[in-house]
Amino acid sequence: MITELAVERVEFTCGSCWHSWSVDHDVQRYRDALDAEWEVFYRDNTAVPSPYTPQGAPPCEHCGRRWVGRLVARRPVPLPGDTEVPRSRVPAEGGHRRERHTAPMLHAAGHPQPPSGARAAQPPTKPSHRST
């Protein structure tokens, strides 16, 4: 049973040449029949190993080395079944929003990249109050 769906933006910084890039992954979290919890990662609709492991880290496009990613942003996707949310019935004849079948793929790396060396936002510091 699927227990959570999300989109996670994972940042990679090569420890060899310091090139930095990010990739969005779709993540499904589910519980199996033995009550064990699992995660499955998808990139561009293809199942891939976890980007948080050496096996799932993509190679640096500059030097080819692999570095484990780190989570920089996340967006949960609501699970189906909430009857209180606005919804639209899809007509049985299948002509509803036909363009969705031919729309271009929204690629996992098709978003603006964070600046090199960018880090997750830190909480703002309190301004110092000096008496004059």
C-alpha cells in the first residue's frame, strides 16, 4: 500500500571538480505485506536507485565522478481518496484533455539549477541592536 508520494529535488556537488547540479525525483513510499516500509525513486518515469546512495548518484557531467545527493526541497503529492477536495469526473468517452497524451515530457533535470555551492536556506539571523 502506498503511504506517501512526493517530488524531491536532490542536489549533487562533485567533490572532485566542484560542479553542482540538481535533479527532481518522484518518490513513492509504501508498506509491503510484511509491514516493512520501502521507497522507490523515479527519474523521468524510470525507476532508479536512491540518489542518496553511491549506486544511485549520477556521474558529474564534467569529470564523471559520482557523489551522493542531498535533499534541498520536497513537495508531497496528496494521496487519492479525499472526498472533500475539488475534483472533476473524466467522461467515459476518453476525449477529456487529449493533449495530455502528446504533451512534452517534463524532465527531471529541466529546471533552473541552483548556483554553484548553494546550500539549503538557513534561518535568518536576528539583527544586532547597537546603542549609539
